Amino acid sequence: MAGGEFALIAQLRSRLGTAGKGVRLGIGDDAAWLDPAGRQLVATMDTLVAGRHFFSDVRPYDLAWKALAVNLSDLAAMGAEARWCLLGLALPSRAAGYGAWLEDFMGGWRALAERHDVTLAGGDTVATDGPLTLSVTALGLVDRSVMRRDAARPGDRIWVTGSLGDAAAALDLALMERGREGHRVLCSAIQREALEARRLRPTPRLELGEAAASCGVRCALDCSDGFLADLGHILEASGVRAHVALDALPLSPELADLARTDSERLRRWPLTGGDDYELILCAPPSLSAALRQAAAARGLRLTAVGRILSADSGSSAAVILTWRDQVVPLPAVWGHVHAL
Amino acid sequence: MAGGEFALIAQLRSRLGTAGKGVRLGIGDDAAWLDPAGRQLVATMDTLVAGRHFFSDVRPYDLAWKALAVNLSDLAAMGAEARWCLLGLALPSRAAGYGAWLEDFMGGWRALAERHDVTLAGGDTVATDGPLTLSVTALGLVDRSVMRRDAARPGDRIWVTGSLGDAAAALDLALMERGREGHRVLCSAIQREALEARRLRPTPRLELGEAAASCGVRCALDCSDGFLADLGHILEASGVRAHVALDALPLSPELADLARTDSERLRRWPLTGGDDYELILCAPPSLSAALRQAAAARGLRLTAVGRILSADSGSSAAVILTWRDQVVPLPAVWGHVHAL
């Protein structure tokens, strides 16, 4: 991008790369110099491509929020404190240039980054002949152990933060609006707005992730591919099975209203819809009180939705799904449609 | 990429994500868990786009090498020990799939990664409708201070590792071969091969970077945009000027042969050609002996090519260029053609 690249970097540096916690040298040199202060490091990277992971006409503010959020959510699932990010931007040429675009993008980035005291410490900006592509690396810190997907044990309660399925319902609405495949959904403008906010600006559960790890929880995953798909990752990695109570899954008021009388939606949205970015936690019952308290202290909904079973107990299905204590069939597909 | 993504990740994990130094949990969870062992962190990210930063028909082996090398070179310029990487791959659909492609890609990655004991600790693999795009994040460790671009001081010697201009000459040859713009160059197949190896598989100067920082060198940059352009970054950040002896610039035997009698090439290739990935170091004369010894111990050429001047000394040009001690004009353009 030659001159254009340096101008964009200067803009990013002045707006986002201000001195942050543990940043000894930020944007502007060959690399960032960061101080983990004797702690352990947690590192993740997600790549998002226009037309694949987000609609090409997404507002830059929302795009920045989501690109950062999905990475912070990975840190949350490990129980880490988010600290620094690197941003790789591959930008197609654009008649209007990227001045106003970047201004709005940085607004969204800052809104979420400031909430969690995360500093943009570096990255790269290049031109592309293809769709807008972002790679974000997020770096966080932990003191002791991380939460991992292979640590679920028989007897563990399965917990879910927030609510499930909102992003999937909003995606159906967005696809319908664009005349694309999808399911017909009728709802009010207010409901639509609430669901759309959940799809566009997911909330990484960093505080609860950290608190859960401190409580001694050893197993977590963030729910990005759909609840069943992500729970499936835990079960496979841990070599266990699970019972999930469909009637216990936490729904937002909007989703409950739209899905209450529609069993197809009730199964599809919360069970298989992607991009919720809630945490799935597995923890022994002895930790239940501490977990509940940690969530309550943060004003966050936390719901017990099932239990981990040993691999050799009864049925051969990885998940036993029940409704009012009666076993019901699992959806054929467990995930995942990425919420564009 | 759904199923394909998981297959690729499994392949990357089994071939590249084996246990490495300080890797407590590698590929396969939400994020990697890494142990900096009480040291400071250095982090960098570079994004490469097919058709912009490399020819679309590049051998995957060479692409992997280069994508890793350019990032390790940034760590080298900070004086860091390279440790971990994250790899973001956006892959266009491909009739032949990515099985054999990835096999070759991983071969190139491993060849360089093993040389420096660098572990692939995570990343992301997605599909794209655009050109193949890679983002690599490299993480390294330092004990004390890093080398930075704003630390050049009047009186410092300017040093360059290896040789300059090979990648630029090889790019001219490659563009000529493809019938694209560029300069006509005649050389032997053996010369061509030597230059091409430098363009395709640059050598990050990690050992010397670390040794220089240990010697007390405080200012360095890697030479990726072209020697004059990168020296210019140092001068601007440090608020100083420089004298550079054109006749002192280190040339490979191949480049010397091709450029010896052609003053245009002699100025263009080593002065303004990009993608050399050598280090530019600025250090007080008191460190010269230690630096020379550090380079000799590693069998690496290290050449004094000039001196840092104070901002207010004489001429207004940022760089005074001489040939046999006579001032000669600077090139109009200082950089940088990315070596495709």
C-alpha cells in the first residue's frame, strides 16, 4: 500500500496504539515489546473474510467489534485476562479510500477494547485484490492453569453463560431480508434490534472466564460453532458423554418469544446456531455455589443445562437430549452456520 | 471450511504443532498456553497476499519459508529469541484440494522453524473467494531491552549483515521471465539460482540479533523495504542523519558480478531493493569489536557501511551518499518493490 499503508498505520497508532498495561513499545517498530510480568501467556488468532464471516456491507464499527470479540472470547474460554492485540488488515481498493471507514472501524474497536483494557500493540496493513480480510491475534495472561476442552469429567455440571441462539435467529432474519435462503421469521422491530445486536456485537465473557478459572474450573470452551457442536468438541477431547436438558437452555426474552411455540426453532437456534460467544463450562458440583456467586457478582446469567456422563454409561450417543425429562432426538446437524 | 478446516488443522497439528519449548498447550484448544518463563515478550504480525507479496504460482515450500522468515526477521531486529508462531490461512477453493499443497507448505515451514526451534502454537484456517492470504504472528522472548528504530545516536557506526540487493536482482529476473515490466538482466543459471534462493528463502538473522542486543546494541531494523527506506525509518525515528559509503555496501559475489560495471544497478539493487531481510544495526564505535566478534563466531558477514550524523550537521539531506569519498546523488525513490 506504500504511502497509504503508512498513513493508515499512523492513524491506527494514534487512535488505538496508545500506551497500555504492560506495553513497553507499541505500534511503530519491527515488533511490539510487551511485559507479561512473570505470568503465563495465552495466544489466539482468528481470521475473518468478507462474504464468509461477515456481510461485505457490514458497518466498520460492528466489524471491528466482532473481529476483536471473537478473539477475546477465545481468551475468556481459557480463563485468561485479555491484554494485547495485533491486527492484520488486507484491504481491497476502495474509491472512497479508507479514511472514514477506518474512523468508524476504530470506534468499534475502541468501544470493546477499552471495556477490557486491551491495547492494539501491532499488526500489518496490506492491499488485496480479494475481499476484505482481517486477522486478529489476541494475547492474554493467566497466573495458574488454563481451562481446556479435554478436562470434562463424569459428574461435572454443564453451565452456559448468557443466552443461546440469538445470533442464529438474527442471521435468519438478515438472510430473509436479503432474499437469501433461510427461514421465515416474523418479529417486531425491537426484537429484531435486540437479536441483531447480539449477532453483530457479541460479548466476550472475559470476567466470568477469569473468575471461573480462579474458582478452580478446569474445562471450558466458547460457543462459536453452535452449542451442540462445541459441547461435542469437549466430549470428544475429554472422552466423555453428556446429558443436556433442552428445556433448561437459557434463552433471551426475544428468542423465547419467537421460539416458545415452535419446536423446530427451539431446537435449531439454541442447539445448532453459531456465533453466540457464550462460555460452556464443565465443573464438579462442589464448585456450583462459587460459580453461581461469581456470575451473580458480575450480573451475568449462568445456567446449568446438563451433566457429563462417563463414556461407558448406557446409550451410545455422545449427547442424550431431554425435554421435560423425556429423551428427544438430536438434530441431524450440530452446527455451524457462521453468522454473517 | 467446515470439515475441510478440521482436516487441515489436524494435519497442521500433527506435523507442526508438536510439543515445543515453553508450549504448555498447543494447537487444538481455544488458544495456546505458553510459558514466557519470566521473560519479556516481543510480538509481530505480517500479512502476505498472493499476487502482491508473492507470485500465485510460488512453490508452497517457499511460501511457507518466506511467510515465517519475514516475521522471524522482525524478531531478529528486536534482538529477541524466536519461540512461537500463529498462522492464519485464508485459502481459495482449489480443484486439487490442499492435501499435497499443505504437505509441501509444511515442509518449508518446518525447515526454517526447526532451525530456530520455533513452534506453531495455533492459528486459523478459513476459505476465501479471493487470493491466498497468510497472516503470521511470531512471538519471541528477550531478557533485557530490545533494539529499536529510534535509538540511533550521532557517532554510531551503521552495520549491515549479509549482503544487500540479491532479492531485488532476482525479482528483476523473475519479472523479465514473466514478460512483465522490469530491467533486462543477463546472467548464468547458477547466478540466477543463487539470487533466487535469496529472494524466495530469506534468512532471518536471529542469532546475530540476539547477540547484538546482548552486546549492548540499542538500535536495529530489518531491511525489508530497501536499505535506504529502512535506514530512513531509523533516521526519522531517531532524529538524526547519516553518511553512507555506497562502495562499502556488502554485495554477494553474484550481485557484484552483475552490478560491478553498471552504476544504475549498483545504486538500485542494494540501495532501494526490498526483501533482503538483513539487519541494519547502529552502534557506538566502542561496540565495534564485540559486534565483529559476534558475527565472526556465527560465520556471518557484517559490514560497516556508514555513520550516524547529528541532525544539525551541514547538508539538509537525511543521507549523504558517497562513492570513493565523493558525494553522489541519492536515488529519487528509496524503496520499495516487494519481491514477488
